[in-house]
Amino acid sequence: MSKESVLVCGTGIAGLAATLGLTKAGFDVALIGPRAEPAPVANDIYCPRVYAISAASQAFLAKLGVWKMMNAHRLTPVETMEVYGDGNGKLSLQAWQAAQTTLAWIVESSEMERALQQAVQVFGVTWHAEKFQRLESHTLITDTGRALQADLLVGADGAQSLVRSAAGIEHESKPYGDMGLVVHLNAELPHQNIALQWFTGDSVLALLPLPDTTDGHQVSMVWSMPESEAKALMALPESDRNHALETRLAATTGGRLGRLGVRSPLFGFPLFLEHSGMVAPGVALVSDAAHRVHPLAGQGLNLGLADVAELLRVLGDKESYRKAGDLRVLHRYRRARAEPIMAMRVATDGLHRLFAAQATPIVWARNLGMQCVDHLPFIKRFLIGGAAGQ
């Protein structure tokens, strides 16, 4: 009996994870997309993009066999998270409060991509280093004219998904009018494996712990702010931009980690709230191709990996007489993901709206609420479980 075939379009983390998981599950998998080599690993230099990997995502990567393939010296456990409001509100979440050792792991994008690419190559997966062009009667046509067919096409080709458009899957997108700025910083004081976050009303600042370097303590900054402010900052000459950013960081953090100095180039990206129908006959979307949420909770990639894990479960549990691309099977996948995606969407968008409101009663209430939650262990356990993907 021949194996069922799957085409995975997209060679980022979600696409590689889907390819590896489906291959290990016994499917005949081919990967489509450019083969971008991860940047060479250099001591004391970190990839601009880092992710907060939840306990559920860490367990999934371990199940795929790639967690141990990553350099342990480049992984940072988050044991505590401190969240500050725009008044006197403060909330501290510690792993031990939910009988856990870590809340999350801070991992470089390049480190995950490197490990996943190696694993895919070890399994001998066919990799067509071409681009998706169009669909013709369930046949995928690449930019070189190659025609490929499979029982299932997995769209993991990002927020501007061509697979999604070609399959006619409904999609809604709402720009926040904000941008996310990312940069790595030298910190005067040790982060002690604590992730820090400040809600300032019109922006959300997060400082994520990284391994120390010869230059000292390190954190990665993710700062979402109004697009006009972000663009004005990025338009400054480098020395002026760094000075302005360091000055604003000092004012916002109150010296929580001492002096913070810019260490790497500054990057910016626009923020959107997006969702889609996720499936069509013979097509399933995962990760950013299917949805995007505000990055204030750092859960975007975790949602994407949970998509992959659930798709693998649904395909593994389907009846033997149904094909992987059977719409009834794919509807099971969409239904299973609907609640967690909606919950994260409501939570992140709701928090963004709550802290963007500047009416005095709302400012007072939200900061009082943070103080109350900080004294309620059972709510803390619930929040920690949600952050862990449980």
C-alpha cells in the first residue's frame, strides 16, 4: 500500500516542523520553498529574531527530536515574568508557583531553523528549492513550471500566503497602526532569567533574557509602539537613534536592569490581527498563513507549532479510508484549533485595547486589577498554565 503524499509549502520554522512531523508519521512528504541557510553561529552574536518557546512547544520540538540538537548554551530559561502597568500596577509570575521549573525558553530563530533543516535532511526529504506559483485543479505549479500533486497541501508560507490566496481560503486582516521594534541590548545588571514587560499606554515593551557575552549581560528588546513614533525613530542617523532609544528605555524601565545600551541593528515590522478559514479541499494552513496575533504575549510561533501538532494528531487519527486532504478530516483540524486561536486572539487584542485606553477610571482599574491578581495564587497558576500552552 503506497504512502499518502503531502506537499509542504514554506521553509520557515512551521513548515520545517510540519515536514519533519509528517515524515516521521509515515507520509511521503516533499518540501517546497527557497533553501535559506541559517546564519553561521558566532559566539556572542545572536540572531535578531528570538522567540519565547512555551513548555508545550518545547515538548513538541523534543518529540520531533530537534530540541536536543540545539546548542544548549544559546537557550535561556525564563523562570519569572514581571509585568508593569502604566501606574503602580505590577504582576509577578514565577514558575515555581505552578510547580514548574521554567515559564518558557528564549530561543533564536536561526537555532531552531538550523536544527530543523538538519533533521529534514537526515530523513532524506525531497526539497524543491522553488517558489509556489499557482494551483491548477489541485496541481501545484512552481515558478519553474514544475507540476506537483499530493493528497494534501500544507500552506506554511507566512502572512502573505500565496497558498491561501490560490486555494480561495477566506482571510481577514486588521492593521494595528503599530510597529514592533527589535534590537539586542547590553544590560548593566543581570536579568536573572526574568522576562520583563511594561505597558505604557500607547506601547508595550518586553525585555527577554539572553545568555551573557564577553560584553556582559544581554537582553532582547521587543517594543510595539505607534507606527509614526517607530518610523521617526528608525529614520534617525544611527548614533542619534541609539541615543534616543537608550534614553527612552531608561525612562520606561526605571533602571530595572541598570543602563541599557544598543548592541545590534534595529529592525521594525508592522503589526496585524489576522484570521482565516484555515482549510479548503486538499489544503490546510498553519502558523502565520492561518492567523496572526499581537506580539505582546509572545505567542505567535507557539500558536503555529500547536497548529502543526494538532494537524499531525488529526491526520494520525483519521479513518484509513479517508485521504489526508479530505475536507471532513481537515474540518476536524479547524474545529480543534478554533478555540485556542480565538482565546489567544481575544486575550492579546483585549489587552492591547485595555492598555491603549487612557480614560482615568480605566487606568486606575487596570493597575488595581494587576495588584489584585498579584495576590491571588490560583489566578497566577491559571495564567502560568496559559503561557505554557497547557
